[in-house]
Amino acid sequence: MLAQSSNKAKIARRVVEVLQFFDEAHPHATVMDIVRRYDRPQSSTSELLSSLVELGILYKDGQNRSYRPTPRAAMLGGSTQAPIIRDGRLTVLLDRLQAQSGLTVALFGLVGVEAQVFNCRSAGNRRVGMFCESFTGGQTERLTDSAVGRLLLSTLSRPRREGIVRRLNAEAQGQHIPYADMLTLLDQYERKGMVVGEAGFGIEAEICAALLPAYAVDQPMAIGFVYRPSANIDVEALGDMLKDAINQAVEREDNHSVTPLVAAA
């Protein structure tokens, strides 16, 4: 029974890995692309992709044997999300920030006691930070181990975040920020709603991140610019750009009053 549950978990993980593979740099994928990225067996990967085609999650190009996501894949779960996600404003916001700055832009969320990269728009310029393979959607890191993780942690109630800090400090191997200092830092993040610091997630980079307003989303999320520490970056200008763009996206009214056809008749 335990082995069966473990196998189901592996299959679920592999499905998510396949969907995470696709991005601006990788709009299509072959079986071997998935095999090489995630070090999976070729036979089971081929079978999985075929199953996703049957379920309407992927298209298959018979000529070059490549796969790409269908609209159904993009829309799964969309109707249950906050309006800023459901109507596409958040996606447009990420694209706009990446185009304006030329930097890598990422969306982060809080999952248990970890921060997760929900989505990433990679920079096209290696000099300022092109992290394609090393910084991708789905990556996780303990909340206390990165600036954006601590920013997300600051959104929780004081008793809850105190408990998480105690737990993570107890589990930490090596150096970590002392308990009292961490709580002081979290208080500062809570007041500011944004942060500049180490990006974390195993890359040598910095981040300038801001929270999405709590009234616009039902769970804590943050958007951040990720860039190399050596880059000539105007952090203050980045912060202003980020806050202005978030405010415009959140405050834009897309829900015009519409009279249903049945009522109109």
C-alpha cells in the first residue's frame, strides 16, 4: 500500500515537471528534452507524454515528435483564482516588468514553510542575469533562507511566524539568523511590504521584491527582479517601477457592468 502511494506521488511530480518545462525559452519539448532535464527513464517519459496528449493537456506534432501545452493546460484551475490571476493581469504584469527592465522577473508564493518560485520570466542578457536552467518555476527554499522568503513570512500572524522561525532555526544546519534578530527583520519587512537582498534558491544573485496586496490575492505572493550583484542596478528605481506596476495592475478595473442577454431580452 505504501509503495503504491509512493508511486502515485512520483507520477504526480513528473506531470508537474513536464508542465514546468515549458516557458518562453522552451515552447516545445521532445521526450529526450524531458529525459535530460529531469534525469527520467525514456520509456516512462514517453508513456507519460502520450497520456497527457490523450487527456488534452499536450499537443503532439507528428512530424518532429515534439509536444506543447494546450489551452486546457493553461486554463486548469483558473476559474477558482483571484480576479488578477483569472483575467490575466498578473501574467501581463510579469511580461511588462521583464520587458521594461530587461531583468529576470519571478513570482513567488508561500507553500508550507517554504517559498516557491511560481513563475519566472528570464532575462535575455547574461550580463545582468540570465539564469534559465538554474532558476526555474517550482523551485523551493526554506522561508528563512532568502530575502523574498522572509518577506512572505512577514505576512503571517506573529504567533505563526514565531513558531515557523523556531522550527526552521532548530532544523538549520550551520549558520542562521538568531531568533530575536529574525523577528526584528520580519517586523521591518511587514512595515515596508518589499525587500532588497539575497535571491537565494542556489543562485548568486540579488532580488528586489514587493508583495502583492493582500486584498488582491487570497494567499501571500510577491514579485521580484532577480539580477547579478555585480550589475549596475538602480535598486531604488527598480523598487519604484515594481510598486507602480503592481498598483496599476491591481487597481485597473476590468469588470465593466454587463447586462446578461436573457435579462436584456
